[in-house]
Amino acid sequence: MAEPSVQMSGIVLASLMFQHVNSNTDVEGLVLGQSRVDEQITISDSQADHIHIEEVYNVQKYVAFHEPNHLYNSVGDVDMEAVKKILADDKQQSVIGWYRQRRNTEQQMTFREKIVHEKLRTSLSNPHLVFVLLTSTQVTSIGSTHRMEYAAFISLSSHFLRVPVLVTNLGLLDQLAYWKTSAPFSATGYNLAMKKHGSRFFSTNGLLKEVNEMNKMNESLQTELQKACADVEETERQVETLQAEVSALRKIIEEKKRGKAGKETVAVPSEEKNNVLLCDAVKALFSCSPLFHTQTVTLDAFPIPDGCCSSGSNGHVSMAAQTKSDVPNSSTATTNCQLRQTLARRKRKRWNTES
């Protein structure tokens, strides 16, 4: 269900109050304007979309009768001839309701006003009519200060509901869009002035020329922005393709490295270099003991003199290990006995020399 509300400019409300103050009796008349339905959709992440529908009655002008009870008779029947006489032919469709001004009364619709309102709805074939009520009361006993109150009512299923009234001014104008057309029911002089000088400021579509230029600039900016977005999207896709190719190449390189590592054989360690100075020193100290100069041993870990400390052109000394298949068992036993005897004699000589 749409929530009804009434909008009225401050100029129209002030004019109604001025007429009410300067009249000696109650005043009645018709209210002209426009009615529209606004739909507001609120989108949020926390809850579902909320749709708010509001029916707005925009009061733009009023037409007053010269005497009270001119709109209807004593039983509440509406006089359509009087309505057509006071209204122009093109303004009958702009009637959105009627109003009444009373003094020293409460802001409630009387029984006669309710009957007139229902019959006026039927006569004008407009079920959405609004009734505007203005009342004034004295605040002081001497009548120097008055209080003016206003309210609006609509009929809904034979029940009259009071709707809020919003008085618009410069601070409450709609800033979301420009007024493309002038307000209806404008004065004749205003229309003549607009026809005479409007071509200098307004274009054929009713907008200001500066507004048209701003719209053109906005359209061109939107076009350039769309082009830039398309270029950025294309470059992003190219970057993604290059990243995929680089990842594939890295995988191929890693697989090749793993294959090479599996096929590589263990490197043969290089021959150790002899310390020539150490060999010379040992040779000088133990010149008579060739066993201290050798690096060749038997299978039983006995040294065999082979003159290994000779330094060649490349500074290397060969090492040889005898196996059981190369040396017979008898020769090995004989050699071991000779070595034991030689070592025993040298030890005795050394001990005798020291003692």
C-alpha cells in the first residue's frame, strides 16, 4: 500500500492564509496540481531489498469561490456546472482536491464535508482526491495574535485518514534532477517572457544550454571510460596468459633439472697430492729406515719398502695395494718375518745408543 503525503509550496500556503485572514466568512475552493507515485528501493547487504511506495499530492495552485456553499447545495450534491464555469477546459483534469477555511474550530472533518468529498470524487471520476483544511484560533483574549493550523485528509475505504503535509521551500528542493519544464499554471506574463528570451538560455528540449553541454561532456567521458576499461581488461587477460606460459616453462625447467640430476654419476675423487716437504723431512730423519718412507702395505697392514717418496715431474706419489692373488702366501710370510727381524734389530740399536 502506498503511503500518501501532500506537498505544498510556501507561496501557496502563505496565499491561502492571507486570503483566510482578509475574509469575513469561511472560504472554499478547488485545489489544482499533480499527483504521482514514487517508488524507493533500498538495497542493503544485511537484509532483503526494501521497497517503499509513496503517493505524493503536489499542490500548485488553488481556485477560490466567491461565496460559501457555492460548490454544493444543502444536501451535499456537487454542482458540476459551477465547477466547469469556474475552471477552464484544460484545467479540470488538474483538480486533485478541494479546501476549506474555518475559524475557531477543531481540525476534524465535519459530516457535511465528508459527504461533499465523496460526491466530488464521484463527479470528477477521481478516487484520489485530497481535502485541505485550514483553521485559525485566537491565542490572546484581545485577538491580537492568531494561530493558523493546516491539515490534509484523504478517503480510503470510507475512512478518512489524516496525511502529513510538507511545505517545500528553497532548502527542500529536489536536487537529484533539473526541472525540465516550468511549473504549470504560470502567469501569462511569465510565459510571454519565457517565449521571448528563452531561446537564449534554453535549448529545444527544454533544458538549459549549459546543461546540454554538461550532458555531452558526460557522455564523451563515459565513452572514453568504457574504452579505457576495455583496454585494461584486454591487458589483464594478456598478463594472465603470460603468467600461465611462464609457469609452464618453469615446470619444464624443473623437470629437466631433475632428469639431469638422476643421470649424473658420482665423480671419481682426484688423487691426493703428496706433501713433498714432509717426505723430504722424513727421508732426512729416517734415511736408513725405508719402511718409514713407504705408503704401500700388505693385506695384514705391514709396510713394504718401495721407494715411494721420489718426487716426479708432476709431484705425485703412486700408491699400490697388494692383493692375495698378486703375492703368494709363502713369499708374504717370508717377507713378514724379514720385516719383523729388521725392525727388532733397529729397535735394539736405538735403545743401545740412547743408553
